[in-house]
Amino acid sequence: FKTHPEYFVLLGGKRVGNGNHLCISNPQVQELIYSEMLKQLDAGAETVEVAQTDGYRACECENCKKYGHTDAPGEKLWIFHRSLAERLMKDRPGKKTLLISYGPTEKPPRTFDTFPENTLIEICHYSPEAFREWKKYQGIQGFTAYIYNWGDYPRPGFTARLSPEACSDQIRMFLNYNVTGIYRCGFGELFGMEGPVYYLYGKLLENPDTSVERILDDYYKNTFGASASFMRAFY
């Protein structure tokens, strides 16, 4: 920020570096982002993710206001991120771009319905309705999910946050909608009370068709031995 304040957002007439929010219409910013994508892929990655900064603040400079011929900050980001994927498809054929659907990009784009065929989408607010909406878009090669099943940002309670049935339903939904990767935002805050569902989730990822009751029985027997029946009733 000290050497290139023009790389960062203009807010209220001043360039602001706090939060690292970027001026996405700045050609140098665009090139820096793209060069970092190439750097990661050339170092051996098969896929590189592109995402706006958390708590996104849109730049108010005149070029950003005009960017994409839309007033919607999320739409501007979709247009910019797709342009990066298009460049990458030409420069690094066979490599993939993972574009985040989060915050201002939670909703799919409205100004276009086709992505280059090197694109994956990371969904952070997942539901059957959201996946069905995304199915209308062409070029997308699949999805990843950013799950909020656990994590101490909502304070842990005394009991398990997710039921075994909810775990099973979620994994089978992901399988049905071609989710090929999961980012787990938080985990392991409550092993005593959530141990069975942690174990269940991992085992269902190995084989989503396995019986929930069979997996849980394995957990109780191997964890508690002679007390398995008592602990099954407890959980």
C-alpha cells in the first residue's frame, strides 16, 4: 500500500489498504493476480482458486464503477474472474480455475451463462436449490463445497451440532451434484460429543452408500468396548 496505493480500493475519496481490498479495474492488479495464478500452476498445482477478499469492499473509483457495464459489485467480480479463467484456458490448457461463490458472488452471474471449460465453482451456501440454479450454466466442470458443519465461530455447545442423518444427507447431496472436493471450515472442537459424527462423516466420504447405523456401531464398539451399548444409548 505504501508504494502502490492505487492497487487498493477507493472509499470515500481515499485509497484504503486496510483489509487488502483491491481495485479490480486496475490493469496492474489484474496482471498481478493472473501472474500469481500462473506461478501456482507452474509450481505443480492442477487447479488454482480465485476469490475476492473476505468482507469484500467494492472500489468506488470511476473505472471500477464503469467496469463490466453493471452496478452490481458481485457481477463485476464474476466478469473479472471469468476473464482470468478465459486467459488461463489459452495459456495453460488442461489446468483448472476454481471460482468462489461467496459473499457478493453468492448468487450465480446474471450477465452471462457460460464459463470456459476449465472452470470449477466453490459453493459456500449449498442447498439443492443452489445446485439446481448452477446447473443452468454451461462450461462448469464440477463443484467444491466450503462446509460450515463445525468450527468455533458459532460458539460450540454441549451437544453435537450435526445429526448423523444430516451428515448422510449432505454427503449424498454433494455426490448427486458432482462435488469433487470439500473445504472444512473448522473441525474438532467437541470430540467427546461429536466424535461419532466426525467418524461417520469420514466413512461416508469413503463410501456414501454405507449404512449409517453400521458405521456408528463400528465406532461405539471400537471406541467403548464393553460399554458400547450404553454409549450408543447415550449418543
